[in-house]
Amino acid sequence: MSELLHTPLRDFHASHGARLVDFAGWEMPVQYRSILEEHKVVRRAAGLFDVSHMGEVDVRGPQALAFLNRLVTNDVAKLHPGRVLYSPMCREDGGTVDDLLVYQVAPEDYFLCINAGNIAADLAWIREQAKGFDVSITDRCADYALLALQGPRSEEILQSLTGAKLGALGYYHFIDGTVTGMQCRISRTGYTGEDGFELYHAPADAVALAGALLAAGIPHGLELAGLGARDSLRLEAGYPLYGHELSTELSPLTAGLGWTVKLDKAGGFVGSDALQREKAGGSSRRVVYFRTGDRRIVRADTAVFVAGAGTTAGRVLSGTLSPILGEAIGSALVDAQLLTAPLEVDIRGTRIPLKLVKPPFVTLRQG
């Protein structure tokens, strides 16, 4: 077995009582005291997450815009300096390579944030697709740590530590500034559905920055939060997670992310022909979201049946207990022709009906 990778905050987490687990090859905190309580505190006040395992890439050069618009499904031309764009990038067959954030720093200077489990594959894919374009691709993963401050009290907590005018920073916008004297890329983004910020910074500053944020935030109800709460928060918000609602086998259209697929972009993009055919013919399978009215969690890969018929309609992709609703929620990949039929799952011999819903499951402050 290969040795687990560590973020600069590994010892910080251990000293604060974190339960550390293997996540995508990284030793990461899954929780500190309770996933349920950490989830609730993010919805109520604020939570601080270490997401330094995410990857960062610079894309620069005269053809950076043309290249990125060819690489991803969304329209990078909509960006301006200080703006962030969410987008999948696809294979030629329409399957999803990854979903990522694209930051425009300047007209020929872009910054990407990619998923931790996909860093090597994403970099190889991006470099392969960049052939023939006048661009440079630079791996910046070792140059950044990343903290996510999420929740309705996030702005007032962070504002006490920076001179940046956070009230003027819109959702999916960013600025470069300082927080307690440490240089940060301050991004009003996140994966919880709440207002919040992601702070890209030098790894050497990670412990001091986390400590300063925690000290400033405790009077406002801030607590440390782990990956367990991050997952239940994103599912409650209806956000996809790569490897679950998105994968090389699932296109953005199948996943319900049609709003990110700009088929009218001049010149097309990698996978646009396949996605055009899928849109015209309709997806044979669909990612749907459900609630159960029951507290028993429906685990990933649980079979979904047509109620009373025994016909397999699909499988569960993600499942958790919503701490806010007090019932099990999840997502499933279902045969499109069976979506109008009543659906159910079997949990230890008990058939539980699924109520399909349009996310988010709860009222969100952002997203």
C-alpha cells in the first residue's frame, strides 16, 4: 500500500480531535465530534473545512480562452477577471472526465481547481487536449493549501481578518488579498449551498491561517468540520460529486447539468457531438434525487425497483441522512422510461418508497 498523502494541516486536525480517514489517497478529517452537529453548525453559523487536497492548475497564453472553451462544456467566454465558472469537461463520447472551477485572473491567465482524486488523470487529459494551442499548462498543486469557510456567519468572520471588501464580492467571484497579513485568493464559492469563501494560500501559512479563522470565528459559532459533513451538505444542496452523480459513464446531460452544456458555442468542444445526439434523442438514463420519509440511510449501489413489480429500475448513487429534514435523502441513476412509475428500495427486507424531488432539499443562502 502506498503511504497516504497529508495536507499541511494534518497535525492541526489531530490536535483538535479529528478522526482521520483515507480519502482519495489523502489522510483527511472525516469528523471532529459529530457529522450531524458539524452539518447543522454550517447551516446555522459557520464551519471551517480543510480542502487542501484539491488540485490547482494554471492555464496561460494567447490561446488560453480558445483552449479552455474547447476543453469544457460551459462557456468560458462569459468570464471576466475576477469571475469563476463551474463546468464539466468531457470525453469525446460525452462521459465526464471531471467537473472543475475555472477562474479568470486576466485575459490570458486562468486558474483551475480540480478534484483531488482526479489530479493525475486530469492533468494528463488537459495536457493532451492542449496540443496545438499556444498555451502553457502548469501544475500548481504543491503551491496551494485551501480552506473553506462556509455558513451564514462566514462573511462577518472573514471580514474581521481582512481589508478586502467582502460585501462587494459577488457569488462566484474572487479577489486576491490578504487575510491576517497572509496572501490569499479569496473566492466566494463553496460546496455546501451556504454563503461562504474558499481561501487559496501558501501551504506554509495553512496552520496560522486556520488558527486565526478559528479564533475569530468561535464567538460567532464557528466549528471545525470534516468531510462527512461536507458530503451530507453537498447532497442536501443537490450538488453532484464526481464518482457518484458524474463519471466517465455519466454525461452532464444525464446528470441533470444541462445548464452547464453550451452546445451553441462556436467551434464546439470535446464531446459536443455526442452530447448533441444525447440531447436530440433524450437520455436513456437520468440522475434523480429522492427523499424517503424514513431515517434509514439508502446506501450507494442499492438497487432501485419499480414498486410492486420487482423490475430493477436503476441504482442509488449517493445516500445520507439529512440532518435538517431528519430523513434519508439521496440520488439514483434510473431508466428514463421508468421515471413515471412508483419507485422503491429494499433495506434489509423492508421496501421503502422513494419520493422524487427537485433539489435543493432545503432552503439555501447561495447556489
